[in-house]
Amino acid sequence: MEAYGKVPSRFRIPFEETIRQINELILSSTERLEGEINAGTDLEILRHISTSVSRAAQVLMDHASAIIHGSSQTMDQEEIDTMIGK
């Protein structure tokens, strides 16, 4: 934690963007799933949505890990949307 302020921006900015994307994915997916549940959506469809979201979150966490280990690549919103079927 103490070293975080000294991390070069070429790593810190992509890392923070990836964490923002993870947070947004989780919050929007929670809202989406809540709406689907309240609408009485079929369990199989809920399972598909949940699995897609889980996979997208894992990919984003893999990106965060890669950034920690020296990569500066992030995912754009279109890639995330495609993964979760938006």
C-alpha cells in the first residue's frame, strides 16, 4: 500500500481503470439480475447471465493481475459487453 503512490502512471491508470470496470460490472450485473429475478425469469437464463458475468469478472481480474506484473493493457467497454451478452 505504501508503494502504490510511487507506481508509474502507465501502470496505475490502467489498473485503476480495470478496477473501475470490475466495480461497474458487478454493480450493473447485480441490478440486472435483481430485475430478472423480480420479473420471474427462467432459472436457466439466470444461470447463463450469472455465468457470463462471472467469466467477464475473471477476465478483468486477470487483466488487473497482468497489470500488477507489468502489463499496461486494459479492456474496452465493448469487449466487456460482448462477454456478458449485452
